[in-house]
Amino acid sequence: MATSITAGETKAAVPARGKAAAEVQVSAPSRREFLYYIWGASIALLLGEAGAGFVWFALPRFKEGTFGGIFTYPPDKIPGVEKDPVSVPDGRFWVSNPSDGFIILYAVCPHLGCLPKWSESNHRFECPCHGSKYQLDGKYIEGPAPRSMDRFATTLTFDDGTTLAMNAAGDPMDISKRGNITKISIDTGKRIQRPGRV
Amino acid sequence: MTLQRLLINRIEQRILISTIAFLGILVVIGWLAINEGGRMAAFDSEFTARAIEDGATLFNTNCSPCHGVDGLGSARAPALNSPLLFGFDYLADIHKQQSALKTELGLPATTDARKTEINAQLADLQTQETQAEQQLQPAIAKGYDPDQFNRLANVGWGSTLYNYIYSTVTSGRPVSSSYWPQPMPNWSQIAGGPLRVDQVQDIVQFVLNWDKGSNWTVDDLLAVQQFPKVPVDPATVAQLQQQIQQLQQSGGQLPQYVGETTSIDDIMKGLQGVTGDAQRGQLLYTGQTTPVLPCSGCHTTGTGPAMQGTWTRVVNERLKDPKFAGWTGEEYIADSIIHPSDYVVPGFTDGIMPPNFGSQLTYQDLADLIAYLKTQDQPSS
Amino acid sequence: MSVLPFPSFLDDVKEKGLKRAVFEGINEVTERLTSGMNVQDIREALRGEPASRKPNPRLQPHADGFWLHMRPSYFHQSVTGLYPTFRLGWLSTYFVFFETITGILLMIWYTPSPDVAYQNMLNILSAVPLGQFVRDLHRLGAEAMVLIVFLHMLRTFFTGSYKRPREFTWFSGVILLICTAFLSFSGYLLPWDQLSLWAVTIGASMVEAAPPAVVGTNLNLLLRGGPDIGANGLLRFYLLHVLAVPAILYIFLGVHYYKVIVNAHSLPPREENIGEDTAKRVPLDKRVYFTPDILTSEIMWLSITTLILVILVTWFYHAPLETHANPQVTPLGTTAPWYFEWIQGALKLGDKVLWGIVFPTIVLVFLMVLPYIDVSKTRRWAHRRVAFTVCLVLLSLLVIFSYMGTARFGVHNSADTTIIHQMVMTPQDKDIGKLLPIPYDELVPGMYTTVQFDNPADQADTVLASFNKTLDNGNYGIEGGQTIQTYMQNTQLIPFASMNFTPVPSDATELVDAVQWLDQQIQANNQELLNGWGVVIITEPQHNLKRADVIITWDEVQLNAGHVVLDANGKATPVLDANGNRIRRINSDHVYIDANSQYFSAPGA
């Protein structure tokens, strides 16, 4: 054995030297020792605050009308039922009007963040990165995506003064039996994830 | 372990190998340095080429609905594929001689005999100019002026053509609806538009690629569909209005326009007794006779409902809509032309079709257009 | 008495004569600069003679000097050969400095802003002498560094050098591996082309999956500086790339190398008894001194590596630069950098949290704690069958997952989109559309169809004549009540009055090949593209600028999860409309090609 003892060896050697050497003296901390702990704790607290402050400092914030805020969409530009959806690049959403109701879809693929394209010939969304496919209402068809396309919380106002808000599950909103829509308000800060490929 | 013996074991070999390697690097970098000028130039031309390709794609989707796919202009916007934009002078020779002679004419040393000679030559040049302009006549009829051959000079632009196009695309250009149906939009993101700066630059590169330098032909000029329009001085307008008044007072006849706010019932009354000419209607529709109409700029490019099958769709689809119960197809078409915002076909955008056809069309024009559209009865979706 | 009012060099000159005084002066300065070796000592070392004075002056710089105190004064002879180190550790260190230097050079011409970053790249490539050279060196060096650091780790595993007392050396090495990979990855974004934006978007989206959702979302926002990668994201990645990660890397490089010196290089396993670590006790006859043996060896490896890199970037490798980044359009077939393909492949197995976060974390944590799990003392191969088996299984998984991570694996796009993309795509990931490298003169404007290749060559004219008749001047009906001509005019915005297909000019051999290839692809997919035919239309919208449209039209068939539904006879089933007619589909895309574009197929593509 080497005469000089490295750190690793000391640790490994402990059991070999018997229990007596492993015993640790336990006694109440002295005043000075306690003060050291308090000091250490204050430093840890300060570092914690600095860390939280850094996150607060570096986290971006969103203004109204930019992505993350509320968007309005002109009601007269809603696409026809089962017609090609309309893309709003600023808000990163698609306005889609499948037969089962009106819906706002988040334009980003829930798989890895690419932008699915609307394929007119196949009448579905196709993601160019990994081939996930979605129906007009955002429902998953195939591919590696974990769930259907996300939706944005949407509130519709009708000319009779009533409003209709998207339900918590993000289902398409039936507008066929309502009056004319006067206002469409889309909250791009409130993204609704589908629980799976539904 | 041969490799080991060769590379590792003897210091002399290590030094030798390392020296060779360093000299090798030296030589390769030297070789690079010799070719670097050529490589940089090649890269430059290659990436200008790529910029033109990207610009072509952007032009096709964003610009061609108004400026035309071939850049020859339409009733909505002027031509860019035009010698006027690039300042080509069709009468360069004549202009040069004229200016030289006129300068000489003004000099005090010029004798009277010489002056007579010069005047004769000028008269001869004038004849030549008239003959040359004869060739350009169709373009002149569309508003081209052979003496004002440089767009940049006409608008008093002091910078380069690149900057002229770049700043126009970037910020757009406000217009009065009296000469263009809609303004040039602000395209660049730095001016609140949709395109990135590099995309605007690509479009400029593409437009500049239309320049034929000194190889512009008369045919190129005649192919231009629409020349730039210049805003009209209000004084000129007032003068024209005065002339119209005088004409009315002296009993002359003015064309009877339909009017933008005329109700559809009144329009139908006005159409009674007017026989539509489908052939002239087609010329109107395609912008080949006066008044020059921009119909085909949208209805053949997908911006508006397709021209083909218009009548079929009117009869089979529109009139079936309860909104139009009791309407005739002629009524529907007349209303759509004069009051385009009354009803917008689903899937298309309101506000693109100009609302001012009522003040451009006479009842005869309207009847001709309707007659032409009634021939568009091909089967359609 | 001094010459000057104070003692000076002139006194020496007066005393010893100029020549000797100068020599002695030089000797003294040299000894101070080297912290212990005078000219005579250096020359003895260079000549390979033993030191003529004691204590050995060659050890002095290691004790007194700053630079050499970081290096051991001698190595064990057994670790100076190619085996067991393969010099991989030294080369990794070299690449850290190599990348730092080339990186600083590039910083001279680079601004991290989306407005100018891409312009900066164009400027580096077109107006900076040796700009492309430096950029290529930096990029290739980065990828080589990832590879070499990984091989270094493999070597350490195979020789069992991570075992006691070198556990922490290994641990810090894993941190260096992570730093290297992240440095390479964050540098990917900086050119701000489509490749960078989308490869990094894919890579960074894994962060978003970190559970719970509130952590993932905010972590993602912190990293990207916004909901997607824009000006803030570029700046943050730049700062990580040039400041934060290099700082961590340098600190852990210090820790790592300190541990290497403290424990010395482990000897080849066969030279030690099991459980022994004799690396620190080097017998006198086994000592190989740093000066000059190790020094010459290190410089030799450095020079060979640099030469190889220089040759590669001069003739065989150029860092890619695609079109300007466009956050609105994701290019088809986007994929992460190759050293992250294994995560990409794992992601194709399913859940993003499990395979994108949990799985890589487990792999990395497993690597970090490996020396604390595998505590058997033996380093002999014969005694480490389990460890070797686990390692080989992991390596195979790495290869398999990486293969699964490639853009094409397991991704089924519709045949028409894929074929058209392969005809017209601009250069991307060493791949290029078939039409682009065709010599400009061979792109003869006209209309060509794959139908001409479906029959013997001598019948081409007849076939085309009947084909043109079928098309009836473009009035051939396709989807949505359009004819093929209105489709071209209204949707694709190319105006022409009539359609008349002609044979591809036979002297345009590459164009013939491309159209023929299109035909073969359509035939190969004739179940999905039932009755399909393709068309290539070349127009010349400007002088020196051509446009090539590729169109495929076919009868729609029933598909299930992208695969054709076959009936009992193995035939595809056409989809019928309300009237019982087949539905004719059409798809097309186009590309503009400038005469000066100089597209060429990537070597090996």
C-alpha cells in the first residue's frame, strides 16, 4: 500500500478500520459554530433571492396585441365551413371552420415546435419536420406528435349581445345556430392542450 | 505497431513529421490565398443569383396581382418591366443631336448662315423624331412620353434606382383614388409590413434583373400594359370641369354615367332599351378599350371569383341564396359591379373590388359587360 | 568603479569583453524566461543528451514556471505510446483552444441580431479574405471536437481508467462532454439560416417538455427570450455560446486536468496487478520527461490534426449556409444536428417528456455516476464482461437511435409532396432538388411530361400527340372544377394560352434524366398515385432567370395512416365522389433558377 493516502482511499478505508474510527462526536453547537450556520444560511438566502431575481429579470413579458396577448379577428373573414383555414402569422394561429364548429388552432406542432402546413390537396395539416398530420379541426391523424394541435381560448360576441367562450377542453364552437358574430377575441396567452390524440 | 515505431518512438521523426505538417498547412493556405479573390467574386454572383430567385418567388405571390406576373403592369399598378423605369431613351441619338445643335445655335460665334443650316437640320431632326414617335405611338397613347423617358428624373429622385425601388417597396406609397384604385402597401417589417428587410432586398434584386441595359426594343415598350400615372394638379381639374360646364351650356352631350349610389332598381330602369355587346364587353373586361377596367387583374388570378363560369355560378348558386329571392341574374351582376360591398362571395375579401365603377361606366358599358358575362356559362364547381 | 553612476551591463562589457558579456546576458535572460533553463540546458535537451548539471534543470520550469507547472515533469513510458491514450485527451484540449481562436476571429465580423446576422455571414463568405476558411475551420473543428471528446470517453471506459481513484476525473469529463455538445449546438443558431433556426427550434423545444408544465414553459421562455426564437433568442444563444458555456468549460477543464495531474495517467491495465494504481510511482528507467519528449509529441499531433482540418476545409468540406431564417416556414425534412440525432430517434418512440427529457437525463446521470456504480477493482477486459456488454448495448442503441433520428426514418409524407420536394428543393442538408444542378442551358423552356417515358422511345411522338389530345389544350379537368390550365394560371400564376407537350430535347441529357427520374418515382408509387403522371414546365420569366414547375396529378385513393388501403386483389381503392366518379388530385411546386446560381450536387450525395 502507498504510504501517502489520497482522498479516495481515505473514504474507502473507513470501514476497514473498524467502527471505532467511524464514530462522530455529537454535541450541541457552540455559539460561534451556530453563528457560522446563521451566516451561511443568510448567504444561501441571498443567493436564492439573486437567482429568483435573475429569472424575473431574464423572463420576457408580453404586451397586449403582441403574441402572448389578446388578438381580435374580423368576423367577416371566417373561412367557409370545411374550407381551407386562414393563417394569422402574428398571432401564430389558424382560424378554422370545420363542420362541427369554429376553432382557433395554435400554429405550432405539439411535437417539436415546427409549423405544420395546410395541405390543400390532402385537406389536412402536415408537419414538414417529422410528418405529424392533423385534421381541419386539429385532431391528430398520424405521426409522432403526442397530442392533437393546441387551441387558443376564444370568446365570440354575437349581434344579440350574447357571448360564447371556448370550453375548457377546447372543443370546436358551434356557431351555426347563433346570430351574426360581431367580435372574435383570441387569448394567445391561454393555450389549451388536448389531453391526447382527441 | 509499425505506426507506433514510425510516429512515436523517435524524436527526430516527430520533428520531421510536424515540420512537414506545418509546411503543408502553409502551402494549403497559400493556395487558398491565391484563389481567394476568385472565390469571393464567385460567391458574390452566386448569392445575387439566389437573391433574384427568392425575389422572384416573393414577387409572384405578393406583387404580381397588381404589377402583373410578367411585371408589365395592370390597371391597379404600373409596369416595372418597362424601359421607363430603367431610363432607356428610344430617341437617344436624336435627342443628342438636337441638344448639340441647340447649344451651337445659342453661341454668339454662330454665323447667320450657320444658324439657317442648323434650323434646317433641326427641322429635319424634328421630322425624324415624329417618325420615330410614330413607331412608339401605341405606347404614347397609353401615357408614355418619349421625352420624359426616365422615371427617376420625372419624379425628381436624387438617389439610385435600387434605393428608389427599395424605399417604395419598404414604405409603400399613398395615392389618391383618382388615379390608382388602392395604394402601394408598406411591405417591410421596419415600416409595419409583413416582409423582412432581406426579403425586400431580394424583391429589389429581382426587379432590377428586368433591366436590359442598352438592349431594350420597341416591342418591349409596346408590351407594357400600364405606365405610371402622375397626380393631377387640382387647377387642371377645375379647368376641365369648366370646359364640361361650357359644353353642357352649349348643348353638347356628356356620357351618362351610372353613378355610384344609384339604387339597383334605378340601374335596371336605366338598362332598359340598351342592348349589350358581348364582344365589346370582353374588350372592357380585359382592359383593352376605354374606359380601361381592371376586372381581369383579379378575376383571372384567384384574387376574386373566377371569370370562367360566372353566369353558371350566378344562376346555380347565388340566386338560390334566399337573400336574392326574386332577383334576375342581370340584376345580380349589375349590383355586384356597381355596389361590390353589398354581398361578398364567401372565401373572398371585401374592399378589394373598387367601389367607384359607377362613376366610370355608362349604361352602355354596363350592358356590354353583363352581355359578356352571360357568355361565361361554362360548367363550374 | 562603474562606467555609469550605477552598476550596469556596461560594467560587464568592460570586464569580460562585449561578446562574452552579451552571451552571458542572453543566457541569464533565457534562464529567467524559462524559469530555470539556460541556453546550454536547452541545447542539451534539444540534442537529446542527459542534463550536465544538477539538480536537473529540465524539471525546474515545472516547479517554478507558471505554464509548465500545469504539466507533469515526466510521464510513465507506458502511457506515451499511441495506446492507451490515442492522444484523444490532448486533442480535446487542443480543440478547446482551436475553437476559441477561430471563434474570436469570427466575432470580429459578426453581430448577433436577426436583422444583420445573415448579412454578416454573406459578408464573411463574400468579402472577408479567408472568411470562408475560418468559418469552415470553426464549424468542422466543433463537430470534430464532439467526436473526439466522445472517443476520449470511450477509450477511458475501455481501459477502465474511470475506476478508483479517478472517479471524479470521469465525472468532470462528462460535464465537459455536455459543454462541448451544447457549445456546438448553440453555435448552430448563429448563422441565422433556415437550417440553424429550425434545427435549434427542434432541439430547444425539448426544454419545454420539462415537467411540470410551469417549469417547462418558463424555462423555454428563459432560454428563447420569447415564445419562439427571435432577436432575444439569438442574443441569448450567442451569449451562452461565447460567454457562459465557455466559462463553465474552462473551469471544468481546469478541474479535469488538475485531477489528471494529481492521479497521473492510468497505466495500461495489463501492466498492473488488479486493484493496484501505480501510476504515480514511476521507476527511474520508465520516466519520459516532458521536455522534450512529450512536448514534441504533442506538437506533432497538433500539427497533423490541423493539417487534416485545413485540407478538409479547403477541398472537401464547407459549412452549410441555407436561405435566411424564416420563422413562418418550416422546411421539409428539418432535423437536429447529428450528435443529437439519438434523442431525435428516441423521440420518435413516443412521449416527449419520457424520451426527450427523462431518457437523456437518465443516460447522462448514468454516465456521471458510472464510476461510483461500477466499483469492481479489476480493469482487465476479461473481468468486465458485464460492463462491456452494457457499453456495447448502449453503443448499439446510440447507433440505432441516431439512424431512427434521420429525417426520413419513420416519417411518412404523401408521395406527391415527397417526390415534388425532391425535384425542386433548394440545397438542404447535403441534398438538392434534381432540377437545380442541371446546366442552365439544358433547361430549355417548354412543357415536358413523364408520359413520354412510359412507352418505347420511338413512340414518344405518337404518345405525346395523344396525350396532348387528352389534355385538350389544357381543359383536362382536375379537382375543384378547375382545368389544368386554369390551375396553372390562377393558382400557380404562370400564364400561357395552350398546353402543348413536346419531347424533352435529347441533347439536354440531364433534363431528360430528371424527368425520367420523376417518372420512375411516380411509377414506384403507382398504388398511392393511381394513374399518376407528372409534368415539368420550364418558363423564362426574366433574362437569365428560369422557372421550373413540377406538377403531379393522380386519382385519389383510400389511405390509412399514410399507407394505401389495398383490396383483396392487392389494388388500391380509389376514392369516389358523390356521383361515383374518381377524384382527380393535383399537387405542384416550383423553383426559380438563375443562370449564375451555380447549384451543384454535394459530394457524395
